[in-house]
Amino acid sequence: NMTIEQFYEELEEKLQNLQDYKDNDDMDNYNILVHSLKTEARYIGCNELADMYYEHEKAAKANDIEYVKKEYSNLKTESLKTYEIIARNFTVSPPTVRMP
């Protein structure tokens, strides 16, 4: 749960950084950050999202700015869906079990 919590807490800032790198055509830093997000997403079991990050990682390595700019909104949308799922399912304290 700590890994999921950390992913959740850092995702908004990382998405903002990704957007800044994209907007500035900084594919080197975009690649580094999207690689990190891919690894984290795969570690917490979000394989489809990790695959999307991987496609962006490959594009950034190839300096394919057009792909990154064209597909960024889809990546952000899917990332935010994951963020919302985590918020609904993992940020609530577990119920208290009462012993008889």
C-alpha cells in the first residue's frame, strides 16, 4: 500500500512535469520521467497504464515529439482515471474489526 500511496501522492506533480517537458520539446527529461512512471505503474499492477507510458518512453527516446504531443492527452486521461480509482479504493482507512 505504501507504493500505491506514493504513486498517488506524486502523480499530479509528475504529470505537470511531463506536460512541461512536452510543451518545451524536452524529450530527454520526458523520457526519464515517463520511464519512472512506467516502472511504478507496472509495480502496482496498472499494466495497461504502464504500457501507455512505455509507448511514450519509446517515442521520447526516438525524439518523436509529434507522437508525444498527439497522445499526451490520452496518457493524462488514463493516468487521472487511475488516480481516481486509487483515491476511491486506497485512501480510506480500513474498517475497524471488533472482537467479541
